[in-house]
Amino acid sequence: MGGPRVGLIVPLPEEYESVEGVFDVLGDDEQGGRVYYRFLVPGTGHAGVLTVVSDMGPENAALAAADLIGEFRVSLVVVIGLAAALSDDIALGDVVIGSEIVEYLNEGKIIGDAKDGTRFDLAMAGTNWKPSARLRTYVQNFPHRRASRGALGAWAESALRECRIAPGKRPSTPPRLHFTKIATGGLVVASTAFRQRIKEHDRKLGAIEMEAGGAALAAYRKEHVDLLVVRGISDRAEHRKTATDGTRDVDGRPAAWRRYAVRNAARLLAAMLADPHFPWRESPAGAVPGPVASRPPGDLPISPASAAEDPRPGHRKPARERDGLPVTAAEAAGLTAAALAGFAVGAGAEHHHHKDPPGDDHHGPLPPEPAYPHTAPETPPDTTTTYETPQADLGSF
């Protein structure tokens, strides 16, 4: 088995707790002053590596993405975590995937008020980034293809069933997937007025976050790497954000919406990466393979150094031991293999236009979508593309 194919950027430790529950960690290594957590994509033999930035903002994400690309020859970089909804059609707990990343603060300008020197305004400009055309086509068709629409329905149903938000606050409907434009910038937004201003800048923006622009910049012109932004919606970027963040779960812990949203995003990403149609790029020549023990989902080995009681990232017992079961000989062997596992060194996303394999038309239209046996209402031009659960019409786009 080769080195890692996917590198995950997780901005905050609280987000890591939910991501770790989906991508069970094999072990951890320190390289170049950064700690990396190794994992297998559930249900596959694909290896991955994850890093926790531990702080918000595009600069930190840019450094993390550059380190992932420089230390490992991953073919996919994913920014995963929380975002705020900008569209009323997107509910708390839903998941957004970036059809386009709009770095709204780039080349912006602060304008003074000639009549009142104490007032100023912000004129936005921005830089736009897009995933490759084939990655966009894959996400657009994920809800419709026979091999994946069942996975989307199972994801939505299990998310609602396992939601731990306290009664009276918990959602009444399953989460949905939205493939939409995402605004990114180094500001925490908790203002209804500023939210409206961003929508005036681009009415098709569906969500806002803080790290994607940095990751996109680091991945610029890396021909062998794709960039994907997957975010769970935890608030609406308005003045009620603090109250929403304080919502408690059934155990009385606050930040229930945040945990629910990140877990939904991580589980949906896992389902996509496990899909046989996922458009993986080949790693560049020269990538050094690193052995990774293949284990069933949810029962992955970790390094012996990480098998203590310490609940911090990378310090988890094997799944059997966490469940009170003895560790098998095979799992012990897996621990040793994971401790010896190494990953490769080496080189990732495109600016303004799709980044396609050599020979592709960078400016051509996307391939036509398959015909469906029924007709669904067309999406209004000023809304995001919303994918409903199996009970609703999945044929619309």
C-alpha cells in the first residue's frame, strides 16, 4: 500500500474530537514541528493523514496545507470543520461543500467617510477558487448516482437518529447536503448587518468560514492535488451565535450544535471517499510507500505510544479495548505495524478556474447531467443547490 492519498486540515481541537470519531486514528508522528495523525478511510484501504491547526484563520490553514503537501504526496487536501450559514435554505446541522471559494477580503479597501471622520466602510473585491472540474462533477452527481444516493440517504437518517442535542432544540428533519459557494476570510462573523453585506457582494454565497482561502493559496498550481472544503453548519453568522453555541446536549454539555455539525461533515466526507466513483488523482512519481495495516471500519489499530488513557488527539485505545473487550493477537500485530508505518515526503487546487488534468478544457462547460426518470422543480437562480434526503426528490439539481 502506498502513502496517504488524502490530507485533512482540522482548524480547532474541538472539531478534531468529532472528526476522530469517524476517521479512527492509527497513530501519530511529529515531522517538521507539526504533529500528524494517521488514519484509514473507513471501509477502504486508502490511507490518510490529518493535522490539527489549533487556531483559526487563513494564514494558519495555508501553513498547514503547505506542510501537508511538502511532507506527504497527498492527492487531495480537505479542509473540514464548522461554518456559518448565509442562506436561509441551509439549516443548522446541514453540510456544505464548496463549489467555489470566495476570499472576500482579498484586495478589499477601507473607505473613509468624508463627512464623518469616525466612520468608514469596507469595499470588497475578492479572489475566487474552484475545485477541479471532475471533482465538481463528482459532488454534483453524488446524490443521484445509483452507487452513492443510498449512502447519502443512510448518512442523513443515521445523523438524525444519533443526534444528541437536548429535546426541544434538536432538529426535526435529517441534515442535507448543499454544494454551494463558500465565503472565506479571517473574520469571525456574528453580525446580521455584515452577513447581509456579504450577501450583497455575492447573492449565491451559502456559507462562510475562515480557513479555505489559505489552503487554496497553498495548493495553487500543484497539478497533482485537489482541494475540497467540507463544513458542518453550526450557526447563522448573526448576533444570536453565542446563544446557539451554548445549546446543550442530552448530557448537559454546551456546543451541541457544533459537535453535531462537525460529525455530520466528517461522516459525509467518509462516505464520499469510500465511494467507488470518487475521482482520486494518482500520487506523483517518486512517492515512497508506507505500510498501513488494513482494519475494518471502527476497529483500527493505533501506535503503542498512543494507547494510554489520555483522551487527547492520537491517545486512544484500540476500539475493542475501549468497548471492554480484550485486544486480539491480530490487533496487537496491527499496533506494531502502525507504530512502524511511515508516510512519504513531497508536493496542491486552482485559482479562478477549474484545475483539470493536462489536456482538459479549463474553460469548457461541465459534462451534462444524466437524465432522471422524473422531473423536479428547478433551483431558483439565487439559492444554493440543495440535496434532500431519500424521502424528498433527489433528482433536482
